[in-house]
Amino acid sequence: MASRGKSLKHRQRFVNTTFESSIDSTAVEEKLFGQAEEDEDVDVDDGPVVFICGKCKLPVGDSMSWDGSEDGQNQIRLKRVTDNVVVGADTRLHEASKRSLCLIVDLFCRGCHSVLGMVYASTPKNLDHKRFAFCFSVKDIDSYVLGSASQMLTAEGPKEQPVTLEYRGIVEQQLTEMKMLVMSMAQRLEEIDAGLQEGCDVE
Amino acid sequence: MEFDDSLLIQRSGAAAPEAEDTQRVTLHCQQCHTVLGDSLGVCGEIQCMDSIVCIRVTDDVVVSDAMESAHKGEMANCIYSSLKCRGCCCAVGKVLHSAPPGLAAVRSMFLLYRANISCYVLNHSSMVKASTLTFDMKPLRENMKKVRQQFEVQLDQMSLIKRRLVDGSVTSELLK
């Protein structure tokens, strides 16, 4: 779970920084080629994960709002959840570990009313990072990794496969990268052109 | 919903997922919420049957052994099996084994019936009915054509500069 947390964080940064519409050529190249280098480091990058209630399977949130995980306590933290999560009305005492007492609020599933986790409302200093995040206990939730569905019916074999949204997404991403490349080329050419002009004027 | 400091707020803008975001959804049985698949395995939709076309689904989609055939309607002259949800045994779609030319392309694909599917949209933390999302795939050709045109413009530009370089060196030769 810890390694997953890392790769998820990594991905989130990707989503946020990749390809905004600025056309600064150095920035473009940095993004295009820098990304390729980074990609090699994180080759085992799973798809995003949807977390569902362990009992009734209602989605409670997904890894796009990942906040962290605690292996020792078998907890994951999300910044944002669905309306299927009900925040309890009462606060109660909770001893997170020896000598760290907290006040917590329970989280319930709207579908089956089972307890899914908690929100820390009042914490000692060492637990401040958990305050007001949605903490789910791993034993009470299930997860589904996008792309892990594997049942297929292709009798013809993999020779002739239709285009999926996944494949399409990859093609679109490549097209975007190519567009950025052209823009960076255009800028270089302009610079060369300007340089030439200057050279002519000097002569 | 999320916390803004200590205040629980409904996330604004979560109501209307934008087109590009619909790329990441999970497909659930409308009745028991079991995960049946996700957008990565979706190939498109087939409007006449009001179904989402998937090449991959989870093992919780059960293909019935019984083969049926229809003589009228959209599925006329098709041989198909129905798909059931493992969780609640509710019918969630069909798979065509044999079909006339019009539906030949979707044979051996999972056709999930929109009305019985709900979707969870990632990053929006919201559940929506499958009938409100579109999985219609527009051809990539337009997009590719645009990139190609951009490259061609740059090629012209390069030839222009090259020509100017050649001309420049010729005139400087003459001047000597």
C-alpha cells in the first residue's frame, strides 16, 4: 500500500502539471523529454483505483483525491468522497496509539449503514496530518483498479481488436505531444530566421 | 464532498463532468453496485440497442449458457446470450454470437444495457446514470489532419529559410 501511495502521488502531480496551454519551447521540451525519463523510474504504474464499500459495493471515493495511508493502522486517507459516505453526528474519544487521544467522528455507508472509517476532529500534534481527511479502514472497503477487468470473449484472438477508450486516450495524448513539438519547432525556426536576417544586415 | 478547513462542503463544479473526464469511469450494476467494468475496456456505444460496448468486463458479469434468438426488433436475426450480474442476478446486457451485417462488428463484445448500469466518475466523486454519459467515439482523423497540417506549415517555413540561405551565399560570392 505504501508503494501504491507513492505512485499515486506521482500520478497526481502528472495530471496537474502536464500540458497546460503555455507555448514556451523550453518548457515544452522539458515536459516532453523530462517525462520520458521519469516514466522509466515508475514502470509499474497501476491505473487509478476506485474505493467501494466492502459490504454493499457503493463507491466511496477514488485515488485521484489520495491523501496518504498508514500501514500500521491499515488506513487510507482521501481528501474527497462521494455522497455515499455519511459523516456521523457524534464525536467520540479514540486512542490512536498510546498517549495520543483524539476526538473522531465515524463515517458510515449510506447504502448499508456499516462503519467505513472516521474523521479526526481533534488531534494531538503528531496526528495533525490526519485532521479533516476521510480515513477509511482497509478491512471495511474494497478497491477496484481501473483496467483490471479481464473477462473477454474474443474467439478470433488478439489479431483484430477494436479501439478502446484506453487506446484512444493514448493516441490523443501522443497527438497532443506532437502538437507541442511542432510549436517548439516553429519557435526554433523563428529564431533561426531572425538570426539569418541579422546576419544579412551586418553584411 | 470534502473538508474546507473544518467545514464540510459539497464540491462545486462536481455536478457536470466534462467530456474528457468521462474517460475515467467505473461501470456498476444499477441494483447492487457490483463493479462490472471500467471505461478502459469500453469501445463505444450502440445506440439502437441503448448499450455500452465493452471488450473487457469483470468476472462479475456472467454469460448465460442459454442461447436465444430474436425474430423482430433491433436484434432480429441475432443469436445471443444474456449477461447477468453475479451479485444480484439482474440482467445487465447481452452478447451477440451471430448477427447480420449491421451488428456484425459487436459480436463477442459485452453489450451492457444502459438503463441497468450506473457509473462512478473518477475525480468528480459522483455517481451518475449511464444514460447521462456518452461513450460515442468521434474519429481521430480530424485531429490527426490538424497535426499533419501544422507539420506541413513548418516544412514550408524550413524550405523558405533554406532558400534564403542559398541565395544569401550566392550573393556574397558575387560581391567578392
